[in-house]
Amino acid sequence: MFSTRTKLALIAVTSATALLAAGCSGNGDDSSKAATSSTTAAMDHGSMPGMDHGKTSTSAQAATRTDFNDADVTFLDMMYPHHAQAVEMAKLVPSRSQNQQLITLAKAVEQAQSPEMQQITTLLQSFGKPAPAAEMNHDMPGIMSKDQMSKLESLSGPDFDKLWMQMMIDHHKGAITMANTELAQGTNADSKALAQSIVTAQQKEIDQMNTMLGQS
């Protein structure tokens, strides 16, 4: 029905249309991929601070205050893991002791020091410093070794009670030493207020534990 020339023309038009469609489709895919990639990158970059809540992004945050010195930072960095171990010790008490007075004391230690750990983190962030680490530095005064903690965990009853108080007294004395250094050398008012609070509260608990040990 069609002449040879007409058939050839139709084939040429069809091929050109197919090539044009393929070209448009390819450009659309590339553009879509580029847009998706850009969006993903932007989302990843923007989501990092929110995901980490201070751990990774804290080091990149600008300080919001300048009223501190190296002694303040050292005190806060050291007191955080020191508190973490005290809280760990306090959590051992309910399942190993039948001494209600000791159970109450351990709960008081946990309730006091857990919020102070958050306060320490907030202060360091305001100084533009990284969030503190919970890893123990066994050179810090009053920190218990792994062997000491393992021995404590293996005990229960009066033997546990006695060792726990002996260890916590040493632990508290170490915290007071660190706090007194901060009071003497630090400049930040909030850090020094925390240090004074630690001295007052933990000396009171030392006195209580010494009395309890004398009665046992």
C-alpha cells in the first residue's frame, strides 16, 4: 500500500522518535539520581548532630561561654567516669544486701550522682568541649580496679556490705580530693559549685558509713 520511499520515511521518523524518547528518559533518570543524591547528602549532613546528642558533634560546637580554665575541664572530665563507677557500685546493692540502711544509702548515691553526670555533660558542652567518656582512668583517686569490682560482685550479705562501704569510703575520699583541687584551681562558678556540693554530700556519707562499719 505504501511506496518504498514512504516506508523508509516512516522508519526514519519512528527511529528518531525512539532515540528522542530514550534521550529524555536518560536525562530524567540522571537528574533524578543527582537530586536524590544531593538530598540524601544534605539529609545525612543535617541529621548528624541530632542523631548523636553531643557525642560526635560536641567537638564541633562553638563554646557558649568563656568563663572556665583547664582545671575546670579536667575536673569535669575526671569526675564523670568517677561518678559512673559510684553509680555502678550503688546498683549492686539491692540484689546483694539485706541491710535496709545500706540500701537506702546506695539509692541516695545513685540519685545524687546520676543527675550530676548530666550536669557535667551540659557544662562541658557549654565550654565547647567533647562529651565526657565513661571509661575509667585508674590513676584517678578513689577509682576501684577491675579485680576489686569483681570481688565485690562475687559477695553478698554482711561480707558484701562491709566491703562495699570500705570501697565507697575510699571512692568518696578520691572524689573529695578532686573536688578540692577544683575549688583551689578552677575558675568556673558552676563547676566550683558542683565541687563544693560533692565535698559536702560525700563527706556526710563517709561519716555515715564509718558509723555503720563501727556498728557492724
